[in-house]
Amino acid sequence: MKNMKMLRRIFLLLIIISLSPLNTAIVSASGAPQKKIVMLIMDNINYEDMAEFGGKNFKFLLKNGALGLMNTNSGGPYTDTNAYATIGAGSYAVGSSQASCSGGYSDVFSGQPVNEIYLRNTGKKMEKLNIANIDIIDILQNNQKLNHSVRIGLLGSLLNERGLKTAVIGNESKSPDETSANAAMITMNGNGITDFGRVDAGLLMKDPMSPFGIRTDYAALYSAFLDAKHRADFIVIQSGDSCRLNKYSGLSDEMYKKAKREIFHRADDFLGKILAEMDKNTLFMLVTPFPSYADAAAGRKLTPVIACGDAVRGTILTSPTTKRDGIITNTDLAAQVLNYFGIPRDSTMTGHEFIYKNMANSLEYIYRLNAITVFNYKIRPAVVKAFIGIIVAGLILAVIFILCARKYLIYLRHMLVAIMIAPGLFLILPLLQPWDASRLALGILLLAATSIASLSYFLKENLSIFAVCLLGSSSLIILDTWLGNPLMKVSIFGYDPVGGARFYGIGNEYMGLLLGSAIIGTAAIVDKFRHHEKTAKLLSIFFLAVVLFTLAHPALGTNVGGAMAALVGFGAFAALLFKEKLSAADIVKIGASLVILLLCLFIFDSTRPQDAQSHIGQTGALIRQSSIAALLLIFKRKLLMNYKLIRYSNWTLALIAMMAVLGMLFIWPVGILKQIFRRHRHLYFGFVAGIIGTAAAFVFNDSGVVAAAISMIPIGMPLILLCIDEIMTTREGDALFKQ
């Protein structure tokens, strides 16, 4: 009888436990309690290193894993500490001067136990098995100063909230007397605590031939891993040796290669042991959070990430953050960890879970993708500066020739036409595969010469040149966008995956070109076909509607600021086109349309699946969860970025020069623009609407000065060309200068 009562009590206790909130949380959070993630950190290496120096286990990963290149930016200066803090926060974050200072309960910093330092700094106690970051307060305070919402240690906090445990093992210390463990910023929670781990000097061994005379004791590291494996769900391992090699100086080339070869040999053996411990419920990731000094200096700032395991169903990584095959961001790592455990990501996280795609010869694809990205990243500043220099030189020559050398104006026309069509040519330049400096220069010259020769031969009249060139550029941008931006992704004026400002949609450079070209191009069409004015106007409005739709749609242009600028510019042009004036009522209608456009965009994108949403829907989700303060932070960040670009961007010079020359033409030669606009009334409407749209682009975009400067190219150059023709061809030309 007593036994029966005891069995009933045990049975009842089991039922209570099975229904308890903690148990429910653990199961619902992970889907399967036995799921684990093991992240092996091998810093400051690249894919070429793995292929050249790696043994059979690295080659196994290269052949069987899903490969990706990771953007390594952060919320502050380009440092490894900030990159690690970003991974743990899931959004662009910063660390502190001592952010790598983490240790176990009894580990010692400056002669004091970590637990005492942590208690003194935070007022909180750590458990004996914890790893604590002793500079967590400074890290938190530094991130409060940023212009966007950041929650340091968010990944660890969300895992802990669902009953999941974290562990970090290994260090990148340069001396047994100090402990440096950046990897703890990935696993720690908001209090700076990682549940389990080991980062002390006992994981190191003396080796006089290794950088700094020490190296990782892989036997001790493996033992620490086996201990953590039974305690934690998310385990991060810092291999350490590659980081020490990167920070060590004074090695000859021969000794550097020898040291790297030995580092990879030892790491390969350790990797094999870790892979042997993986089961079907374990996701393995090899991650390089930061490039080597040499790679960073060479522009090779995208680092390797390899995912491997039964859940990995492809050979190439991407994510909704980048929507670019082979490229992810460091903010995606936290989102992927949470997604694997079935935990929703926080609204402050800017990253997304991995998407796996199948691609033959994935490593060769990664090599080529990285080579193109690095080439564009390195060459872009020189090309942009040269182009801006040509713009300014062309404008200065135009002023000089108009003032005192009018007979030479005929020779300037080709230069100004080339400037007008150049941004569009840069979009088709990738078709020539210009991935070295000589091929790039040859490609630019070939396209420019062919275009100018064709225009000179086939088109003799200005309106035809404007219509063909500008509507051609606009149509090319629209077509490329509808096809998934295959050209813009690799254009000099397109995206920069290293800078990471934008990965998809229409960037502000081509948004500016599209805005100005669409308005002046359609104005030229209406002027040219004035005998069929009604049809020309309707077709122009239809074309502008297609441009606006392309810019605004979250699955196409995804450029909110550009869509707003287009609505303002196109709205003003439509009013002028049909009413020949812009009234106060029209301005109110345009303003109301802006509000409606924004509401429609946010509502539409927010209702799409999370992995399909653009930054428009994500911003809406952030505002819903974090109040209007999040929106104010976004506005502040955009204003500060615009201010920075106004001060330091070379595009500011181009914009000022263009506005100065156009301002001069309004004053002198006397009456020249009045004569031009009398004959080309619709071009006048286009010019006015283009200036309004450009001003809106300047205001509504975080890189508004760039968009405005490029928008003024298709607006200003046609006007200057018309002035040149007016001076050259009219008998009244000389009289204009005598008045």
C-alpha cells in the first residue's frame, strides 16, 4: 500500500515537472533539447590560407560545408574588439579598451581575482563556473552613446532566458600573465556573464618557436571542450594561435609561412577531433571574426564563415540581410544561433538567419566573388575622385570658354556629353569583366568612345541626345533592378559589400541618376514630340510611375528616401506639365501623397514573411517594439551621416561646382536661359522639377549629398549644352555678352 502511494506521488511529481514553465520554455525554445551549436573561432585567416595550409579536416569543411564571406563592420572604429561585440549583440556595437578582459571565478587580473573585480565593478556576484567580462560597465556605457539601439550580450541573454547555457573556451593571450578572450563577448549575456568555460593561461604552453613564445595547448583545449559539451548548448572555442601570429611582428617571410603551416597543422588535428564529436543535432560553424592586418590593408575585409552539419542544406551562405549569394554580415551569426534553437530574434537585431543555396564549385565562386569585391573596394575611391575631377574640370572649362574662348566651345561638347552618360556606362561596364586596372581603363575608354561616336553619327539634335541618353540610362537601371541587380552588384558606382551600407535594391548613386535622368529624359520627349503633346505627356507620366514603383517596392529598389524624392520631383513635374504652374494646393497634395506612400510601404513590407522583409519592414517592427524613440534615433543617424558626407565627401565639390555654374548661367550671359526656356518650355518644367527632386533627395537620404550631386549631372549638363549651342548658333550670341 505504501509502495502504491509512493508510486502515485512520483507519477504526480513527474506530471508537474513535465508541465512546468521552465521545461516548456526549454523545449519550445530549442525544439529539441539536445540541439547544440559549436562555433570554432580562427581569427585573421582567409580561404586561401585554409586551402594552402589546411589539412584533411579543413579541406573536408571546404568541400562539404556551406561557404560564405562575412562583412566585419561594427558600430565604431574598425577593430577586432568591436567586431566581437557586434556578433554578440546581433547589431552594430562597440567594445571598450578592456573589452577582451574576461576570466573565470579564480582567474587573476592585476593581482586580483576576477570575481572580486566583477563584484566591485557591477555590484553583482558571479557563480564559480562562470566566465565574467570585468569591463562590462564600460562596454554598456559606450554603446549607449551610439545613434541606434544596441543591447550588448543580447545573444547570451536570449539563450539564457530560454534555459539554454553558453560556454566559451580558449584565448588569444600574448602572455601567460594576461588573459585576452574576445570570444567571451559572443557568449556573454547583458551582465557580461557566460555560464561555463575556461579562458585561463592553463590552455597555453610554452614554445620558443611560436609567436610570443607560447601557443595553444590543444590537449587542454579539447579537454575543456569535452567538459563544456556536457554543460552548454552554445559553445564558442577560440583557437588563438592564428591571432597571435597576426599580432606578432619581426618574422621573415620564410618563418612566417613556417609558423602559419604549423599553426594550421595543429588546428587541423583539433578540428578533426571536434568534428568527430558532432552528431546530427549539432550545427558546427568555423568563423573568422576579423581579417589579418595584411588582408585589411589589401581591402580583403570579408572573412570566412563555414557552416556544417545535418541542418546545412547547401554549399553557399547568404541571408535576408544581404540577399547576396556568398555574403553575410557578422550580425547574422546571432540571428542564426537563435533561429537554430527556435528563438525569435529581438527587434534591435539587424541580422537574419542563414539561407543555404546550392552552387557547383562553391570555393571557386567565393574566390571570384571576393576578388571582384576587393577590386571594386580598392579602385572605387580613385575612380570616383577622377570622375569628380573631370566633372569639375568640365564645368571650369565651360565657364572659361563661355567668358573668353567661345570658338572652342564646340570641342567641349563631347566632354560634357561623356560626363552626362558616364554613370550609365559604369553600370554596363561589368559586362566587359574589368577586374584589373588596365582592363578597367580600357573598358571605360572603349565605352565612352563608342558611345560618343554613335551619338555624333546618329543623333544631331540636342533633344534626341537627351532623350536617348537619359531615358536609356533610366531604363537600364530599371531593367537591372527587375532582374535582381546583376550589374549594380558589381558596378563601381553600385554596392560596396565591404563598406556594407547597402547590399540590395537601388543605391543612392544610381537613385540620384535615375531621378534626374527620368525627369529630364521625359521632359525632352515631350518637347521633341510637342505635336503629339498629349500622348507624350501620358507616356511620360506612365514611365515616371514605373520608376517610382521600382524605387519604392521592397522587393525591387527598396529605397525609401529615393522613392520620397521621386514622388516630390515627379509630382512637381506632373503639376507643371499639365497646369504649367505649381500651386500651394499641389504642394499639399504632394505632402499628403508622401505620408500615404510611407504608410503603404511600412504596412505592405511588415506583412511579408520576416526573411523576405527589407529594412522598411524591419524599421516598422523596431518602431512597434521600441516606440517612436527608435525612429528618432534613425533620423539622427541619417542626419549625422549626411553632415559627415557634406564635410568630407568629394561629391560635395561636384555639387557646389554644378550649382555655381548653373547659378552663373541664370545671371550671365544675360537672357540666355530665358531664350532657351522660351523654345523648350517642357525642359524648363523638367529643370525646375529636377531641382526640387534633387533637394528632396538631399534631405531624405543619409547620403543625400551623393544622390544630389549625381542627380544634378543629367539635370545640369543638358542645360549647359543648350547654352553652348545657343552661344554658338545664334546671331544674338555676341549681343548677349555686350549687354
